[in-house]
Amino acid sequence: MSDHIRTPATLITGANGEMGHGLIERLAKEGNQNVIAIDVRPVDDEIKAKCGAILVGDILDARLMERLASEYEIHTIYHLAALLSTRAEFMPEAAHRVNVEGTMYLLKLAIEQSRWQGAPVKFLFPSSIAVYGLPSLEVKRKTGKVKEHEWNQPVTMYGCNKLYCEHLGRYYTKHYRQLAADAEKAGVDFRAIRFPGLISAVTVPSGGTSDYAPEMLHAAAQGKSYACFVRQDVRIPLMAMPDAITALLALQDAPREDLSHSVYNIGSFNPSAGEIRAIVLRAFPDADIQFSPDDKRQAIVDSWPEDVDDSAARADWGLAPAYDERRAFEEYLIPVIRKRYHTH
Ligand code: AKB
């Protein structure tokens, strides 16, 4: 690398997570060779080969951020690193550091890069249905689909962190240093999606509270017993991982002037845990899936909506999930999982 030219790059934090895997695969297929991947853990080999550079380190490490700023000209940031909802409850202060301070570091990097480039860096942020907090099951059932501005009273540290970071993103986009004589011209182009529970056929999540759906399926495919930690009637919105990646890329691609929100709901299907069990049993008839609800994790899922109104995403940037419930299981999850675990 020349001393004066920084390498153009797309930055992905949390690259070794579920969504990082899917996103890096898809960007590589599209011919993007400039991905800089960051994760606190060493990145899996199959992902490594698809990135321009890998940095193993903590997003809270100021020196790592300085190194990024000095070596790369970053046009787009996918800030995927986070401690999910269950894990965050075991160490709320650490979760706040990773989820909020980490996001601040990345937003600061984005604004500095925007200044250098004279154009706003795009900042794609995965938020979550965890930003919602419905007060009771009765209200949850009566409410049905929630709109983005409704019930923003999260009950988890992770949900609070995500909601606050959505506001930070809006602040960095529209109001950063608003009193300064040389007020920011470039700013950051922050765009967020509130993801539902995601199900991937190739990776198993860790530390989340929507994890019962993928866990049930992956356990059945491996012939392992599974005790589901929520009741059978629990219902939240879900989505197949390929559709989540497509949505992230579509929002990234959308012309700024088409975006009426900085944060969008997206959803696809919303079976109850009992219905998921029935679908899984049809594919793996010997599976041993029991229900053994954990009252506390259950209460977290009960505070999340049973469905989301994603009409803004459909209207503004063409959200159109390819996988409804039937296609997600029959054409993606079950066949790919069978291949993965060599089950027939
Ligand atoms: C979690 O369960 O914490 C995540 C989420 C819903 O954001 N999967």
C-alpha cells in the first residue's frame, strides 16, 4: 500500500457471527473483494478466504479504530457486533460497553471517514424486535402488528442498547455538532433494520432469546433431544437468514431520498413455538422436542411483539422476503440442514 493512498473498503464488525457469515458470503458472490472483517474471535477459514483483510480484535480498542482510519477508505460499515439479549442480561454493564460504546466508536470512525471523503459513509445497523416492550400477554395478543414508533419500552439491556443506538445513528446523521460554526456537512448515512428472530441453516446462534426456533431445528437434525425454553403458544416474527441478508443489502442500495425512516421493521412469518415443533417433526419424525419453559427467558419473549408492520420497508426500498413459512422450511432450512448434518 502506498503511504498516501488508503485502500477502499467495506467494514464488517462481528464478522464471525451468524449474520456476518451470511453477509460476507453474499458480498463475495457479488464480487466485493474489499471487505475488512473484524471480530473478537478468530474468523472461520471459509469466511477468511472471502475477505480482503481480517482484524481480530475488540471494537472497543481505540488503537484498532485508529489503525482502520489510517489504512482504509471506508465507504460502508455493517456494524453487526453485539451481545445478544440473553447473554447481555448476565453482564448488563459489559453489554452496554459493547453494544453502545462500541457503536459510538464506529459512528465516530464513520463521521471522520465522511469528512475525509466529503460524502456520508453508509452505516448499516441491525436493530431488533427487542426494542419493543409490550406490558402483558393480553396487550401483545390484542396489538398484533406493531409499527416502528409503538411500544418502544424494552425490558432487556440489549433492547435498551439497540433503541438508544438507533437514536445515536439519527443524531450522527442529522444533528451532529449542530451548534458548531463549521457544522458537519458530510455526516453519516445511518440506516437500521429491526430484525425479527433469524433462522439460518448453516449457523446456530448464541446468546439470543429467539434462539429456541433455530435450536429446535438444529437439534432435531442432529438427533439430539431438545427442551424448548418457551411455551408452545409463544409467537414472535421470524425470518430466514438469506432474506435478512437480502434486506440489509437492499436497504444499503436504496437511494437516500427514498427513505422516509432511519429505522425499519421487517418480518416474514410468525409461527408459534408449537407450530415450529410440528413442522420440524414432519421433517424429522424421531425428533425428541419437549417444552420446559424458563419463566424468565419466557417473559422476555412475551414482551416482544407477535408480528411487525413492515409496510414502510416494503414501500420505501422494496422489502419482499422470498421465504414465507412453507418455503423457509421446505426449500431452505430443512434441505440445507439435512446436507449439513448428513441426515436423510
Ligand atoms: C436475540 O434473541 O437477542 C436476537 C434478537 C431478537 O435480536 N436474536
